[in-house]
Amino acid sequence: MKPSVILYKTLPDDLLQRLEEHFSVTQVKNLRPETVSQHAEAFAQAEGLLGSSEKVDAALLEKMPKLRATSTVSVGYDNFDVEALNARRVLLMHTPTVLTETVADTVMALVLSTARRVVEVAERVKAGEWTKSIGPDWFGTDVHHKTLGIVGMGRIGMALAQRAHFGFGMPILYNARRHHPQAEERFNARYCDLDTLLQEADFVCLILPLSEETHHLFGQAQFAKMKSSAIFINAGRGPVVDEQALIAALPER
């Protein structure tokens, strides 16, 4: 008899077929209490849990006494109660490298689109505002040779630094838990404390996981230290930034 698995994320047909070759798969839309109750027997018998973006906490684990392993189709795993998993000796797996280049591409696209006001200008063009020429308020700002500050020099930070250094000649500042000699050698990146990075960077890119240490790491004090012209991009978890502090800081910029 095949081990039982709960799947709470839609997978491509070929991957689902491979999964079903080895497991008895029960597909559900989410992990909400009403869904768990509806499929109570399947959850009670499941040895595996696979998906992403849903909260996996102690209350859910109580409904899954046979659970041996859970896997998230994502890099981040802050939606899992790791302590509760450890207490039940349940394995947790994630996919830390699968989106490194994709996310770095996206962050670089955000740098370019915000600097050059691409979305705003596109809307103005569609509204018929471009008749003869464009004024300086359409221009935005240069990216090349501007200073990029990276907070969190992990895999994605390294991939972003590569694009910024070789593609746009950007001086790179970074702040992380430790020095990264490879970033310093390959991209001339300079390690500095967070305050220095905020004061000197033209673009501040935040690429951090969510933890007790990083929750609301960026708040009123951090935004106040940034240049008035700085562009801020959060490519990490949302709660790393105090959203209300960000909203309050915008009119002052």
C-alpha cells in the first residue's frame, strides 16, 4: 500500500503523475479548518504534506498524527511552526535554490522600472499625455553607476550583485550576518553596517527571510536614515518591513 500524501498546491500534470506513482495523493485547495474537517480521514492517515503558502501550525499537526515529512514548494518556510514540527520529529524540506536567478531578474526589473518610472510613463502614454515631447518629470533617474545597497547577501543577493556590477557598473554596499569574500572579490562589494548602507545607497534592496530577528527590521528609524531620493525595494518577506512606518515615510520623501 502506498504512503498517503496531502497535496495543497496545484502541480503540473507531469509532476503530479510522478507523485502518484509513489504515493496515494489527496488534493485539497487549502489547509483551512473547514477543509481539514471535510477531509478528516485523509489528514489523519497522511504521512506526507506538500504545498506552499499555507500555515502549518500545531493545531493542524494535531489532526495529522501519522505525519512524517512536509515539504514546501518555495524558498521561505516562515509559515511553518518549526518548533511544533521538531517536537513531533517531522521533517521539513524546502527548495532554497529553485528561484534564485528568477527573483534576481525580478528585483533588477523593479530597480529599472522604478528608477525610470516605466509603469507611470506607460499609463500616461495610454492616457494620451505624450503628444510632442516629454518633460523632466517623466525622465526618472539613472541606474548606471548609482550605489546599490543589498541587505541580505545570500544566493539572491549574490545574483543581484552580479547583475548590478557587470550590467550597470553599480558600486555595491551590503549588510549581512557575515562577510562574503566572494562578493567582495567578484563584485567589489563593500561590507558596512546597516546605518551606513541606508545613508549612502541610492537603491536599497531588502532580501531577507522572516524570523524573530528580522521581523519589522525596517521601521521609522531606518526609513529616516535613507536618502530622500532613495528607492526602496523589499524582495524578502513582507513583515520584515513595518508597513505602517513605510506608509508614514512616503509623504516625507
